[in-house]
Amino acid sequence: MMWLTWRQFRAQAITVAVVLAAAAIFLGVTAPHLLNLYDSTGLSACHASCGQIASNFLKAIGGPDKTVFEAAIAVMYGLPALIGIFWGAPLIARELEAGTHQLAWNQSVSRTRWTVIKLGLIGSVAVATAGLLSLMIGWWASPIDSAMNFGQPFSGPYLPRLSPLVFASRGVAPLGYAAFAFALGVTMGVFIRKTLPAMAVTLAIFVAVQVLMPIYVRPHLMPPVQATAPFNAFENNELTISSPGNRMTLVGNFSRPGAWILSNNTVTPSGQVFTGPAGAACTGNYPPNACNAWVNTLHLRQQVAYQPASRFWPLQFIETGIYLVLAAGLGWSCVWRIRRRRI
């Protein structure tokens, strides 16, 4: 049974091997330029107060490297979805549509074993594919990720690896995404029994989960760090006045290298978010310093919630564990459904 499953999947496996080999060659050829730039700016030898050096390195990165950085993120986002759509959804749905499951289920191999082998073998290849590609891309982008952890006075198109956009393309998280997407696709195929509808539903559910996870779940996987400080309007802050009612929005500067800022609010002494109204010094023909001085008389405070850069790996492992548990649950539902389905 395992040999038959492998023969059915052989073309996809060869294609993936070729793509991974090509990616390894391409990244291996382009990485030395980025590593040499990292060394030449002095960032590799820097251990403290490296913000400006990190800024110089990020500014010096050329257009081709920027394109590779952005394309790599897009690839890591798309790979699990493609695995779920093209490997997971057709795996059993195609057998049910063609009727070949009737022959397979009348052989000496039990339905449970038939399902487990298909899920285990191809699911393992899916997880290994995502893991290898994530490893290669993480190695290539390590100079940029390191610079972002030193400080980001200038980030340009680059973000810390803990930020939602980059997080899903680094570390071990793509393994969990691939396992979940594959199991989701197989499950939709088993229950819907039609390949194309199963592919469409798989894509819709997977995209929804990937959008909702960084918004509602990931920020709370570990309690955020809370920081409170007096708000000083004379520092480089953001001040917006809008009509009607001269509503006033103040956003204070907050910098923690590599951190993921979850919220940044300016509050009144009573703890309410400050919304104005703006005083006369901020709406009339007064010097800018007059507005800043008036704001400081309000004794406002800045409250920030964030996940520090040191939590990248704990959050990676926790989130990966969640996706693996979901994948295991979906796999069990497939086995349960097939064991009880009539031929």
C-alpha cells in the first residue's frame, strides 16, 4: 500500500525536489552578497548601540535583494495553501469521484490503514517541503533579521521577524501551516467528495485562519509586556487634529528592537484614551512649541503593549503546536468518516 501511494505521488515528489534544489542553488548564489554587505558595514562585529550601523546596512541593500526578501515571504505564505489545494483536497476526493476507492476497500488492506498511509506519507512530504524551504529562506534572510533585532531607525520595506507579515515565513511555523493545510484539504475532500469544491473550500478556510490567527490568537499566546511612561510632547511624536470637535490624537514614539507593538495609546491621568478636544494653542496661529507645552500640562501617559523580540521562538513553537493539533484532529476525522462510510 505504501509503495502504491508513493507511485501515485511520484510525479509531485519529483517536481518538489527539483523546485527545492533550484531554490537552494538560487539562494546559495545570492546570499554571499548580502553576507558580505553585512560584514562590510561592521554589523557582524557590533554588540551594543548598533542601531545606526543596522540602519546603514538596511539602506545599503540593493533592489535585487529586496525583491528576493519580499518574494520569499510571498512564497512561504503561498506554499501551505498550494499544498492544501493540490495535494490535500484531491487525495481522497479524486478516488471517491472516480470510484477507485471501491476496489481499494475490497482488498486485504483495511480502510483505516489505507487512509493512514495516504495521510502519513504525503503529509510528511508536505511538512518536510515547508520545513526545508523555511530553513533555506531563514538562512538567506538572517542578516536582515539580525539587523532588525539590533534596531530599526530605518526599516524601509523590512520588518522584524516577529511582525505578523514576516513571522509566518520564518522558523518552524510553516511546518504547522503545511500540516494543517494538507489535513484540511484531505478532510474537505472526504466530506464534500468533489475535488474542485473541496479545493475552493480548503483555500477559503485556510486563508481565513491565517488572517484571524495574528489578529486574535497570536498576540495572546503569551501575556504581552506592558510599558507606561509620561508622555512628552516635545519628543518626536505623531499629533493629529480632526474635525468636527477638534478631536486630537497623540501617538508617542516607542522603540524596542525587533518587538511586535500590539497597542500604543496616550491616556489621561484617569486612564481614558485621550481624544481631545485640542486646546487653543494647537488650533490657533501659535508657535508649535506652544501646542507641545499645552499638551504637557495635561499630564498624559503613554501605554504600550508589545511582544519582545526574545519571544520569537516560544511563540513559534506554541503556534506550531496549535496547528499540529488541529491537523491531527482533522486527520482523525478523515479516518472516522471513511471507516463508517458505505461503499
